[in-house]
Amino acid sequence: MPRNTVEIILKAKDQASGDLKNVRVNIGGIAKVAAKSAAVVVAATGAMTAGIFALASAIVLALVHFIMSQMVKRQRAEERLSNAIDAIDDGFALYDRHDRFVTCNRKYREFYSLSADLFVPGTRFEDIIREGVSRGQYPDAIGDEDAWIAERLNRHRCTDNIIVQKLAGGRWLKIAERKTSDGGTVGFRVDITELTEARDFAERASRAKTDFINVLSHELRTPMTVVLGYTSILANPLLFRAAREFETALDAPDSNPDLLRRRGGALLAEMSKRHPDHPGVVHFIIHSYDDPELPHVYDSWASRIHPDDYERVMKDMKAHLEEGKIYDVD
């Protein structure tokens, strides 16, 4: 309490304790003292208020400076993070625990250029996928869009997910997605287009090599079959004689079919007609042109027998011998 105010109170107390008749109260003096004291109180109160205001202002300024510095640090950290993920050669994307888009790098936007405008924080992964399908981003989804979307969302929700995805334009991506500790999803996209094309080329080359080997094997197997067929023919006198006469027909001049009729008593008379019960088997009969009672098909030979038929005839001769269809005409 101010000193002048205390003095006024003490004077009033002394006057009240004395003889009331002798009390002379100087009202004007008391009023002046009171007014002066009031001015002192107001001045003291204003100084206190100013001090409080100055202190509060200092605190507010300190808080603003701290907040601004933290915002600058955060912005710099975000810039460093953005630059770091943009430097990654693979696509990178982050979704929160509600499966909403958080951030991605430049490569990710490049891969999904048809739907890059949808990569806005807060956009749901499902909405991005559905819109991408409608824009033709995923060729494999064409014709069965709903099933493809359902399968993609199911794989996306798995804890560990690795898939291969084809994009419009012929690009192939290997996708690896992992769950974060807070339930979010982090995903990487690796461009495997060159690897996939190289693999497809290797598979085509392998098939071509296999086809070539099969053809070559057949060509190599044909002479061996003839050799093995000769072994069976040599073991049977009837087949051996027929084979010798068949060779004579092969070597006969094209211009003299009568020469074929004069060589030996037995010739192959038919190689082009199919067996009625077995269409895949060539039917032939050994007969004599000198004995019309023996069965035969026609009376003249073609001018020449093609060597490609040789292997087949050797097999058929052996088979027909076992079935009793080759006749000894001697």
C-alpha cells in the first residue's frame, strides 16, 4: 500500500480517538492527499500492466520464433526426404494405415503417368486403381475389370506382396509392397521390361532350337531306320528278294517302264493306295505280271518311285509279312 495512503488512515484514526469537540478535520487536505495517492496507485498499476504486457509479448515472440524455426527445419527435412526418394531409380510410394496416399517419388509418377494427377495426399488407393483401370492403365484388366481390381486390392492388403504388373505401352513392373509398424503400406516398383523381353526372346529361341533339333533328328533317324529295316529284311529270304527287286525299280530308267516288268518274277505293284481298315498304312502287293491269277492292283508302274517312300515301304513290307500279306510268286 502507498505511504501517503497509510498516513491518511493514521491521521483519521488519531482524530477519531481524541475529543470529538477538538477534532478539526481538514477535509480539503485529506482530499488532496487522497487524490495524490490515487494518482500514485494508477501510475504504479500502469507500470505493472506495461511490464506484464512486455513480458507476455516477449513470450509470444519467443514462441513464434520457435514455431517458425521448427517449420523451417521440417520443410528442410521434407525437402531432403523428397530429394532422396526422387534419387531412387525405382518407383516409391507410401500409403497410410487408412490406405490413403501420402507421398511418392518422381519415378512412380512416371510409371503411372496416366493416373499421376490422382496422387494427391488423402486419395484412397482403391480410387486410384479404379480410375487407372478406366483410363486403360492396366491392359490385363481389360474385359474383366471388377475381378482384376478385387484381386489387386487383395494382394495390396497382404503383409508381404510381390507381383509382376504389365502397364500400357508395354512396360513391365515388379511390385514389392510391405506394411509399416503403424499399419501403412510402402511400395517399390522396379522396371523389368528389358529383362522380360530378354526372357521372352530366350524362350522363343529355345522353342526354335527344339523345333530344329526335332527336324534334324528326324532327318538323321531316317537312314538309321533304313539300316535297321535291312537287318530284318536280310533275316527273311522273301523280304530280301522283294527288297532287291524294289531297289531295281528305284534304279530303273524313267523312260522304259517295260524294263520293270522283265526284271524278276515279283515286283511291288502298289504303294499309293491306303489300307481300307488302316488309312495310315500303305497297302501293297507283290505279284507277277506273268501270272494274272495272282492278286494285283494295276498293270504298270509309275515311271519312278520317290526315295522318300523308301523308309515307309521297308516298314510296311515287314509289317505285311507278319500279317501274311506278301505273296511268294516264284
